[in-house]
Amino acid sequence: MAMIVLRNVHPCRYSDLRAPDELCAEPQTHGNCFIDSFGNRCTRLVARQGTLRLTHSTLLKDPGFADGVSSDAREVPV
């Protein structure tokens, strides 16, 4: 089964990383990374039949300010 996974820190925050930003798959699965049209780091995986476990952990320096909010944002159906 092919899937796109968005589990990484956005590239605009790379300078704030304090630990590696790595996605791990069990069983080990080859993935191709790319940046989507919104600037997100994505990983395309083709998972084998059966159980797949995805884990991710990193450490990020954060100033503690709330993210900006777009009052004209809207939800778009898939």
C-alpha cells in the first residue's frame, strides 16, 4: 500500500532542531522524501501487507509563542 506520511518538522524550523528529525518504520521500509506544494517535508512509503509501525521523535527549541491564525482559512474536502 502506497502512502504519504507527514511526520517531520517543517523546513522553516530546521534551525530550531536540537535532535535528528527522523521517521522510522518497522518493518524497515524504503521511503522517498520530497517537499510538497505547501513546503511540508513528506515521505512516500510503499508498505508491505501486514502490520506497519511508524515512530518519530525529535527535540525542538521553541520560543513559546502561539502560532499565527488565518481568520479566512477554510476546510477543503479531500
